[in-house]
Amino acid sequence: MSDTAPAAVPAPLPEGTTPGPTTSTTTGPTTGPTTRSATSPTTRGTLIERMGIEVREVAPDRAVATMPVAGNTQPHGLLHGGASGVLVETVGSLAAQEHAGAGRRAVGIELSVTHHRSASEGVVTGTATAVHRGGTLATYEVTVEDASGRRVATGRLTCMLLDARA
């Protein structure tokens, strides 16, 4: 295929799936660019589903997902710090898995999250950016921002890249 040929755009994945090792970008009706994969694992019954996380983009260098504040709060009505941690680990792990590729898996081995401000409504967006992509480790910095673009938290995730078990 030449550099000028248009890329094929696959149909959206069935409900309950997330991007996996083979991805391409499509445009959703209200969400803008969304990365989809034909080999995506299901998210039904997982923490991703329970937290209401919606994956928007996945690539080896970057992953983006959103999460509602509602349902993910502590007793004072603020976004729970653990919920921010879940979002950080989710987007970092998805990007690390893309980097690892087929036949390998990425497993989180270190997670840290610093909370900068509270969020009490709306949606927060987690954006993972690769810091290091090696053969056995991948590290991502993740920003969590509110709908106004204010940083709510900053996280760092390191994943070990292993051969997948048969």
C-alpha cells in the first residue's frame, strides 16, 4: 500500500469490547476519533465496566479513556482517589499492551497517583503518554483532567511485558 492510499476503516466493535493488539481509528457519532480492534477482549463484568470507563483511543505511545465522576465518589461526593488510580492503571495498561503486541501481555508492577484537585461532577479523562517502551518494561505518565481541562491527578504506571501463557 502506498503512503497516499486511504486507510481502511473497520466497523465498530460489538458492545463490551475494548481495543486490543490490532487497532485502527474510526470516528464515532458523538465521541470523535475512537480506536477499535477486531481482537479486543470483552470488558463485561470487569472493573472497567463497573467504573463506567469508556476507552477512546489506544496506541503504543498513548491511550485515552473517560470515566464518570458519578458512582465513583467517596462519602463527601468527591471523586474517589482509588477511582483515579483505576483510570490511571487502565489507560496505562492498555497502551502497554499495545506496545507488547500479540503473544505478549502487560501486567502492572508499580502504580503511583498524586491528587491535585477534587472533581465532584461530570466526566474525567485519563491520558497515558509513554515515558519508556522497552522489551521487558513500559512506563506511562497519565494525566487525569476534568471537563474544563484542569488536572485532577497525575499518575505513573510501570508494566512488565511477559510472554502470554498458553
